Amino acid sequence: MLKGVNHKVIEVNRPDSLYFDRAVFYLRPEADDIPLHAALSETERLLAPQRRRPFVQHLVWFLLGALAMGGGCAVFLRIMG
């Protein structure tokens, strides 16, 4: 709870959201001269769902890394042996 403190607030209403009705952002005191479009685009970025890589893409990168490590070890053992 804020008492006796003046803060600039951005309130974003999301009536189409399944979980949240609105989000409230309190601007920092040093952010006095932030342009409105910059503040709104930042709030949209924070509210946007984070895109995650699919599991298959993680698996492919893991297998490529394991293959590269195995190849590197084989070359090292061939040189040293």
C-alpha cells in the first residue's frame, strides 16, 4: 500500500484475458520524461506471453552438441593415441 507518495501509474485493461482484468505499472520517480508511446510499448512487451522454444528444437540442439563433443573427443584421442 502506498501512503503519502505520488507515483505516476499506467493501467492496462485486458478484458479479453482469461486470468487478469487489468495490470497496474508504477513508474519510477526518475522516469519523469518517458514518452507515452515508449511506456505503452514497454507495458505491452511485459504483458506479452513469452515465446518458448519447442521441446524438439531443444532436443536437436542437445544432440548436435553431443555429436560435436563426441567428434572432438574422437579427434583428440586419435591425435594423442
